[in-house]
Amino acid sequence: MDDSEDLLSIGTFARRVGLTPSALRFYDDCGVLRPARVDGVTGYRRYGAGQAARAVRLRQLREAGLPLVDVAVVLDGPEEAAHGVLRAHLERMRRNEAEARALVERLLSEAPEGAEPRRGWVRARIGGAELASAVRQVAPAASTGNARERHPVLGHVLLELSADEVRLVATDRYRLAVRVLRPTEFAGGPRRVLVDAEAARSLAEWAVRQRTVELECGGDESEVRLRSGTDAREVPAGCAADRGGGAEAAAFPDYRLMLEGLEAGRHRLIVDREALRDAVAGRAGVVSLSVAGGGTGVREGAEGGRKACLVSRETAPGEAAAVSRETAPGAPAEQTLTVSDGGREPVRLRLIAEGCGLSIAFDPAVLLPALEAGVGPDVLLEIASGERPVVVRSADQGSFTTLVMPVRRSGTEG
């Protein structure tokens, strides 16, 4: 690019190409859209006008639901491989279209009009399906069984209501899930309340059929309800407690401190979420994730410092160089994410990776719910070390974050 070309700030470039600044940062981290220049002091990203066409094509591919590993093939791979990826994706979309359309039509036909405002309660209005999705993502992180009996507060979902956002948080100390919702209306002051995880799931089953719901919290610790029009669902007595009702909400772990204390991830792995979920499912005990190799599988970024490696989606042991349905002829296949142990044969997955030479282990009962709770075709794992919490998130939903604790393996370094 000509050094004389005017560079655009990340905000200006984002508006021009129809992407958010957070998405541009993510795509920089993934190596699919590097900025033209990064200020060495401030870290500010600058983009050239000539990068707009690539950014728009990237946005279009993502809007079509293409995973990032396939996006990389379309943008940078051979034409034949790109056409193959697009044809395969089109066929998957055709198979899913009828079912998705029928589901949406049913939900729309069942949704009543929105609720009228009420006074005397802290009230936040949010989408019913959005709230149900948040509960589905967060509630699995709540404690169950003996662990809940030892620490009852961990069997709840924490709700934090304010004018700017509604947060849902759950943790069993081995994983942490946080989802942020934006209310369209809010009345009253900030409120912090705990709701039993099973009660939250019950409310979500009702909320998913409503167009909008009002989450209301009264002065009494048991007064928590959802409303939609004239219909309402109460949280059962004993299943909710706010700050004014005792120490229960205050005893909930300080999740903000946990998030602020995270180290920067030395490894970033972007992989097909469903493929990784299927590779982990059915394993018991400890499941190992390892990234090995490099060589021709490395793609150098515009700044030359970070590496993004692209390999095949799934290959059998001993067939690392085999081309899967999504792998371009001649595409790099030197580096793989191998999922092993836990009583199943190893599975190798295609990924985009920053940082090579990684081995880490998880309890599949902890990792699998985090993968199932994700949204979109891709999952990003940010790994600082084998002993620190691993961040699990997606490019398509920055409002949802999960932390998962790895486990130590006998005779290996963390």
C-alpha cells in the first residue's frame, strides 16, 4: 500500500464497511483482516481505504453464516477451493431453511403485544427470546448436587439490573458465564438479585414465546417476576433473594474482579464450534487439546509479529495431509488441533491459531457446556497457561463470555 494513502481510524473504517470496531479487533486477532498500521504507543489501529473491499466481502460471508476457517479459504485460497466451500455451505443452508422458517413463524404467531408500564417496581424491558437465550447460556454454569449443598449461593443466577444493561451471571468456581442484555426500557434504581437456576430455566421456557418481557423486582426479596401484557410468571417463594433480603446476593463471588484479573492469552484458537463440541462429547475423565506443528501452516500477518495457522477441519489419525470437504487443494495442513484422551480416538480439527505448540487439558463436563452455550459457527479460546482460566467466546456475540478452568494432568506441565 502507498505510504501516502490516508489512513482511517477504526471507527471511521467500521462505519464505511458496515462492521463494528469490536468485530474489526476480533478479525485482526484472527488474522483475516489486519489493520494497515498499528500505533506502537497507543495501540490504535488504522486502515487503508483499499482494504474496504476485503472488509465488505468478509462481512458478507459472515452474514451468510460462514465459519471463519471457511472465510479464510474464500478470501485467500484457490478459486476452486473457494467455490467448493461456498457450494457446501449453500447446501447446508438449504437443508436448514425449512425448519428455521417454521420455528420463527410459530414463535411470531404465539407472541402477544408488549406489556404496559407498571409503577412501584424496578423494571427492565427486554426481548423474550433474548432473555431465554441468556438463561440457556448462563444457567449451566451454576453449581449442582453436592457442590450446591456446600455453597447454596452458587446454585443461583445473579441478575444485575441498571438503566444501561441487565447482566446474568453464574459460576460453580470451575467456570464462569456472563451475558449482558440491553434493556429497551428501564424504570427504578439499580438492583441485584439472585434467582435459583432451575427457577430461571422455568421462566425462560415461558419467556421464549413472548415478543417482549418485563423483568420486575419488588422491595421484598421474593418479589421477582416476568410480565408480558396481562400474563405474568412469578419466581417461586424462596427462589429469589436481593441485596436487601440478606447476605445471599452479597455472598455471590466477585465475578468482576475475576474478569479484571485475567492475563492476556498467549494462545488464540479459532475453531468450528460444533466440530469441537462433537469431538469433546462422549469423553470421560480428562480431555486433552493440543496444537502441534507449524511450518507451511503459518500465515504471516501484516505486522509480521503474530501467526495465524490454517489446517483441515477433521482428519483421521495418520491422515493429517488428507483434504476434507472444506480444505483447499494445496492448503496448509501442517498444524492441527488434536482432541484426545477420555476414552475416544483422537480427532483433528482445522483451526486458525495464534501461537503454536500448546497442550492443555479440561474436564469435558466443564468444557462441553461452554461450547454448547456459544452462538455462531466459531468459538475462540484465549489461553494464558494451563493453570489459568481459559476465555471461551465467539465473534458473533461479544455480550457473552465464559471462563473455564483447565485441569492438571499427571506428569505434564500446565
